[in-house]
Amino acid sequence: MAEFIRSVILPFPADEAYRWHLRPGAFERLIPPWEDMVPPPRPEGIHEGSRVAFTLRKGPVRLRWEALHRDFIEGRQFRDEQVRGPFPSWVHTHSFRADGAGDSVMEDRIVYGLPFGPLGRLLGGAMLERDLARLFAFRHRRTAQDLARHARFAALGPMRIALTGASGLVGSHLRAFLGGGGHEVFPMVRRGAEQREIAWNPAKGTLDAEALEGLDGVVHLAGENLSAGRWTPEVKASILNSRVEGTRLLCEGLAKLRRPPEVLVSASAIGWYGNAGDAELDETASAGQGFLPEVCAAWEAATEPARAAGIRVVNLRIGVVLAAKGGALARMLTPFKLGLGGPVGPGRQVMSWIALDDLMGIIETALCDSRLSGPVNATAPEPVRQAEFARTLGRVLHRPSFAPLPPWVVKAAFGEMGQALLLEGARVLPGRLLDAEFPFQTPDLEGALRSELGR
């Protein structure tokens, strides 16, 4: 049998770290972004005798894993034991103990057997140890960061929050993040609503408004993907309608409630500013010209019924989200890993980006901080030119980044969509967040990429 042990000192009480691990969403938060693993959501969290099953993909290999949670000692310990999986045995003990006033030591201890006995240890033991060290460096860092995020607003108590776009890139991560903070999340779904879900269908103009009564907040992320294909007139109309009609339906429904939520955080985008070159833009800047500014202006205007009803509305102008499993970064990874990455077009266009984890914290702050209302730029404080982004990503991946994508190729392949999303840009700064002293965890691009990609 082999043993792996890693520990970390947390500036939080042991029972607080213990409780975080048991909440809905915590397990999902501990999955590294670079691993191809998506377990089913567990709205009840974990407890004695609960099980979790998932598939882990390693290249062409698919590993089915099922674990049993057992040996819970309140505030101190629990274990995960493999009942089905790739190892002859695997027992993971999570332990928590006090370490001075208010601090704690969290330890992960895994006792496991490798397949094929001595041959397995010879061929794969060192590689597994490296993978586990990388995994638990990430898990310990994320645990500490999430606990710090939630501690900022712990005095307010848990919230009950409706969420549109819960199955999307941002929404799925947000559901897990908020669940780990003790908040109760109610996804709004177009299919038949199940327990703890709320039915709505913007295309049909239907909304179960009664299910929104008495909630504390709503996060509205739903909208058609901007980069799904070329912007034909039909696609542009669908993009606009998916944002405006859904937002208007939701906000008019909220405005009619007897007990409406206190806050609505409604997604918008930095497309509001259009192609603005090098000018530094905060939330006071006017809308730009073109299709994206028109969409964003109509999108934000559709929240007016909620604002008029006295609900605090935050229009979150989200930058380019850096996520390993979706969006612009995910599409770049394959060519860059093959050594075929490089600047897009001239490379001088500015990218105003935001790390996915910082976006989680921004949304929680928008929900909880009553000082925030109206437009809020959800961008990192250090935007970069596209050429600098390409050099940095190449450096993080240890690959060259000299293969440019000429503007004519972008325009020929993607038309107006490519021009707006790839060849244009704006230097958007998070003025309102900086004024509110929001604690960015990865304000610099290289740090954000290394954290997301495990490099």
C-alpha cells in the first residue's frame, strides 16, 4: 500500500473548513479545471453513507469512479472510500484540527493500492504522486480562497437565490460556488421544473413568478452564445431577442411580486463600449457604436421594470472570461499546445479579461454589497493587448506563440462576428469594484492562466 499526505494551515476555524466541504457544490469546486470530470450535482451535499459517482477521462481512457462517504466526526473528519474504480483500494481521510486562535490545519491522507502490484508502482507510482501533488495544491488553494470570499459576507447569513443560465459555463460554476458558501440556489429551467427549480420559458413568455416570492436575490445569466456562428441577420435577431425578451419577462415578473427579492444581478458585457482602442473606460463611459453596443444597451434597459419596483439592480458588464473548459481560452488551448498559437490580427487590440474564479467573487459581492447598483465592469484591473495575451499563454504552456492569425482569415471565416469579437477591443477598467475594494485573487494575466491551467 502507498500513502500520500498533504496539509495546509487555514486562517479559519476547523469546524468552518469542515462544514464547507459538506455543503452542496464543494465537491465540484475541488475539481481542477484541467481535469475532464463532471460529476452530477448533489443538492444535499454529503453525509454519512452518501455516494458520488463520476467519470474521469484521461486521454482516450474513461475511468468510472464511485466513492462512499463515511466515518464522519463532527467538525473533525470524514472519509471517501472507493467502492468502484481504477485502484485496488483507495481511502481518503479529510481531517481538520485547531491550530491556535482561529486557525486550523487541514490534512488530506490517502492510502491506496496501485494496479499490477510492483509493476504498477514502478511504471506509474511517481507519476501519480506528481498528479496528486498538483491536485492538492489546487484544492488547498481553492478551499482557502472560497472560505475567504464567503467570510466577507458571513454576517449577512445565507441567501436564497434564483439563477438563470445555471447550466452554462459561468452558471454551473456559480451554482457550486454559492452552494459552498451556504446559499440556497434555485436554477430557473425551461424544461419541467423539479424540486428546488423554477420554471420559465422566455420563448413562450411563461414564468412561474410565484416561485420567486420571498427570495433574497436573482442572478440572470441566460442568453444565446455570441460566438456560436457567423452573424447572419437571423442570428443577430436571435442574439438580441434571447437577451432582451428573457430579461424583460423576468423583470416584469419580479416587479409584480408582493415580496420581491432585494437584488437582481443581471449579466451584460463589455461589448457596451464597442471598439474603443486605448482609451481607459470605466462605468461612466458612453455606449459605443455597432451591433454589440446596441445589444448591451437594450439588454440593460430591459431591467428597468425591476429597478422601478425598488429592486437593487446590478448590470454586470462581463469581460472575456478565462476558463479552461469553455469560452475563448478553451478554444485557444489546442492550437497553442500544438505550437500553432499566436496573436490574432494585428495583436494591438485590447483584451479586457476576467478570471472565472474572480467572476464568482464579483457576483457574490454584487449580491451582498448594497453599495453596488447600475453598471459594474466585471474585468480584471490589468487589461492586455492581444499579442501580450498570446505571448503569456505560450509561456505558461511552454509553447511558441509566433503563428499569427491574419485579419483576412478571421473576416473570411467569421465575418462580422470575427471582426467584433476578435479584431476589436476596449480597455475596460473595474472602477466600481476598485472603489468597493474588491479583493481580486488573480489580477494579473499570467497568474490567472497558471491558476486556471494548473501550471
